[in-house]
Amino acid sequence: MSSTAAAPHDVASFGAMRATHKLFVCLVAVFVSCLLLGDVIGGKTIPTPLGPISVGIIPFPVTFLLTDVVNDFYGRKGARFLTYVGFAMAVLAYTVLQLANAIPAHESTYFTQGEFSKIFGGSAQLFVASMIAYLLGQFLDIQVFQFWKALTQSRHLWLRATGSTLLSQIVDTVVINVVFWYWTASSDPTSFLGKMTVGDRWSWIFGKIGREYGIKLVVAILLTPLVYGIHGFVVRVLKIEPEDHETKQPQT
């Protein structure tokens, strides 16, 4: 009668987590928080000297910054996992918001049913638009980042971080504005855009796209020192090294 050694099992223990695991958890937490906040507040436009822009522009650049950090230290697989977690949490948040909106409000409520629905319940268009823009922007950001990292042999951090963000933000900004605002205008003829002619409507939407992307361009450049700061902190203080750049597999 032969005996075989039992395969070791992983034990869930916080003490067994290394610094690289804890860092990943923190990065994912901040990423998801900024993603969900951007989705919730994105329907509000705020005045600027250039014209109205979405207030969602405040948290969303952080998501692209963190995608680049994860991409650099955990590679393509880590960045994709981050993207999938963000998408799943956005779906969860949207489901809970719709359920909360469907339940009738009590007379003691702070928000009336109409107010609550306006803020949290009537965001189907924004959710769909933001998720389409999110997935396209994220996967493009990951691809371009890894392309530049491999091309430069892991040198020139500013090039892969800023270059990937600027390209992916074009897609993100165009998609979310076109899908959300045109869909909203079509579904509500009494809205601000719904009262416009088709030509004026497209002019307003692309004007908003230009303003927001211009601001994101400036923000991406201004965030470059922060990228280097985070990179230096992780390497020097946490003693975590970035993942090596990708290499093409030899053909057989």
C-alpha cells in the first residue's frame, strides 16, 4: 500500500502577504474608488474659462495614472486584472443603485424619490457610456504602455506613462461624450441638448470633447513627476522592482 504526500494548500493569512501584495491591494482600492466616484458624479458639468466640462474629470485621471503604475510593476496581466476588477465593481455599484432607486422612498426621506432618481437612478446612459469608454481606454492604455516599455527596454518612464495615457484618453473622452450626451439628448427632447438642432448638438459635444481632452493633456503632463515619485517610492522604500519589459518569443 503506497502513500503519497498531500499537496500543500495555500493558507489565507495576512501575515503571509508580502509588500508587493499589499501594494497591489492599495492600488486597486484607490483605482476602484476613483472609477466609481467618476461614474456617480460624471453627469454634472462645471464651468471653466474654456467652457463647461464634466466634474468626472477630477477622479478619472487618477485611474489612468494607477493603471500605468500597475502596468509597470505587475505587467500586462496585473493591469488587465485591475481592469476586470474595476469593471466588476462598477457593475455591482450600478446594480445596487438601481435596486435602491426601485424601492419607494419613505416620507421621512432626506432625498425625495425624484431627487434620488435624478442623481443615482437615471444613470443608465452614463453607466453604459462610461463602461464602453473605460474598457476601450484601459485596454488601449495597457497595450501602448507595454509597447513603449519594450521598445525603450524599460527606459524613459515618462514616454510610456504619458504616451499611453494621452492616446487612451482620446478614445475615452470621445466615446463617453458621444454615447452619453447624444443618447441623453435623444431620450429626453426637453433637455438642454434635446432642444438643439442636430448640427448644434454635435458642435456642442465635440467642443466639450476638445475642452476636456485639452485639460486631460495638461493633467497628464503635470502628473509625470508624480509617476516618477510613486515609482521611486515603490522601488526605494518598499523595495519592489518593476516587472521586466516584454520580449518577443523566438520563432520555432
